[in-house]
Amino acid sequence: MSRSRILAVVLYGHFTAAAAALGLPAFYGRVLADLGEVRPGLVGLFFVIPTLGAALANPFWGRIADRIGKRPALARAHLGLAASFFAASLADSVAGFALALALQGLFGGSFAASNAYLATLWSGHSLSRILTVMQGSARLALFAGPALVGWGLGLAEPLRLYRGLALLPLIAAWLVLRLPADRAVGSNEPAGTQPRLPPILAPWAIYALHYAFVFATVLGFPLFVGFAESRLPGLPAALLGLLYGLPHGVYLLAAAPLARGLTGRESGGWLAAALALTAVGLAGQAWAGSLAALVAWRVLLGLGMSACYVLVHGLIARVTEAGNAGRRFGGLEACTKWGAVSAGLGAAALGQYASPVHCFYLGAALLLLPALLLIGNARQLRRPPRMTPTPIPPWSDR
């Protein structure tokens, strides 16, 4: 089977899983109302349940993938998601629905499993570009998922819709089991024959950096709509939604050209510049006094986020091999989930005692700190000439 067909199957499985899992939370309020729960504050808690479960479970499933193989691990992730969707369709109480969401987080994990499988087929710069494509699938799911689920709700009630959506990961699991086992690829160049790129940061440092990036950028999202309404009264709901998702849309447009320009440039200077650009985009929203200014700052934020994702993909590709891909991507995805959970809780706390502007400023400050550390170590982290040993920073574990 060609690599392009393999990538198409993995992308189908990931996009359908992500679109369902990310689109359904927008309608949790309707699900809870159908179950007799009318307290609006409870909706935010239900947003956290599957994310927290994924944060706890992803490292474990990553280690299991390295033991049993990446293809069966990816099929397991799709089957786990299908089972949790079916369990949600059977819920007849708020507690039953909460349990189904917990199962979704604990037994899903298709994004990390997809990346781990792909890492057995690609390596180096090629893997970095593939990870950028996969991140594009996630951004597209964030963009399109709520609309697709909303269309589905015109055909069925929320809990009944869960049962229909369970078919999507079931189909994905069936397709995955028809893929070649990890390294059996119909290609003239077997996996792993590309030159191993020297690492720039230790895995734990990449995880810490990624956690800080996710926390800082997600922190401003929960309160953004309220901020935009107060700063620019009278904006229609559709425009508010467009502004909310604009950074994700920028990624879809900018990721490919940025990947062409930044792949292989995972040095301290480039990464510090991307973090600083993201910080400026975050803080700049607090200064916006017009719709045009707010759009410009959101676009700048999206460009900075896109550059950071591309560079982090390059960093993780440098420390990933076929044998450790499960642990690497399980750990990275756990950092994503923990960052999102802590940012949601942080936004809730700041929303009680401060304004959304403080979320923007705090996120910017948290990004400038690692940017300054990277600039201070820029000479040590500078990318070495191709195929020459690289000096490993003193915090490396390799």
C-alpha cells in the first residue's frame, strides 16, 4: 500500500473522531437539559471530563503502543471512542453521561495513536511535515466539527446522535486494521532509513515548552466572546464565532507555507521569535479598539501559534524513533490535555476575580519567559551542520 493511501486512511480516522469529539461539547447544554439538568455552570465541568481523562490515560496508552505495535494501538483508540459514544447514547442520567465522557477520555486517544503509527513510516523532516498535516486535521475539526454536529442535530436528538456517530470510529478501526503493520510499507525506502536528525532539546524540555504554549494560548479562549461583546457591542453572533475560530483558520492557511520555510530551523532563535510573536498577538487583543484591530491581532496570534506548532513538530521529530513513538506522542498529547484543563480552570478563576484582558496578559507573559530562556541559550541550541554531532544542552536526558 502506498504511503499516500496510508496517510489518507489515518487522516480520515483522525478527522472524523476529532470532528465528533470536538463538535459535540458545543451542545452539552442541550444534552444536559434533555437529562433534566438545567444548571448552566455544570456545562463547563462536563467540558473538562474527557480532556482530564485523556491527560491521565495518554502516557499509559503510549507505552502500551510501543509494546503491542502502533497499528493495533490505533485501532484500539478508535474502538474505545466508538464504545464511549455508544455508552453516551444509552445514558439516562447526568451521572451516566458523565461516565460516558470519562470513558471517552480514558479509552480514546486517536490523535496520539495516529501520530505514533505515522512515526513508524516517516522520520526526520518528513515526519515533521506529516505532523503539521495532522495538526491541520485537528484545526479543521475545531472549525467544522460544531457545524457538522449542529447539522446532525437537525436529524436526531443529541443522545441518539451519539449512537450514529459511533459508526465513524468503527469504520476507522476497520480501515486501520487493513493497513500494513507498522513498518511493512510498500515503498522503496523502508522506514527508519532516513538520517536521524540530532536532538536539540530533551524530551522533557519539549513537553514543558508545549504545556506552557497550550496553557498560555488556551487561557484566553473561554472568555474571548464575552470580551469581544464588551469591547465591541452589537457584533452578531456569527461574527463572534468567526472571530473566536479565526486563529484556527489562520493555521489552515499558513501551516503549509510555514512548514516549508521553518522545517529544519528548530533553533532557539526561531522558536523564541515564534513564541514572542504569539505573545504579542495575545497581548495585542487587549489594546484593540475596533473590529479591524481585533481581526488583525487574532490573525497575528494565529500566525504565531502556527509557527510554534511547526517548530515543536520539528523538535519532537528529532527525538522520536519507531520504537519510542508511542511514549513520545502519548506524553506530548498528555501535555496538550493538561495544558487545556489547567487553562480552562485558570480562565474560570480569573473570570471570577479579573477581566479577560488579564488572561491575555498572563498568557503573553508565560510565553515570553521560555522565549527569553531560549534566546539566552541560542548559541547552544543553534542547529548544527547536517550529519554532524550536536552539542546537547545540559538539561538533556539523552
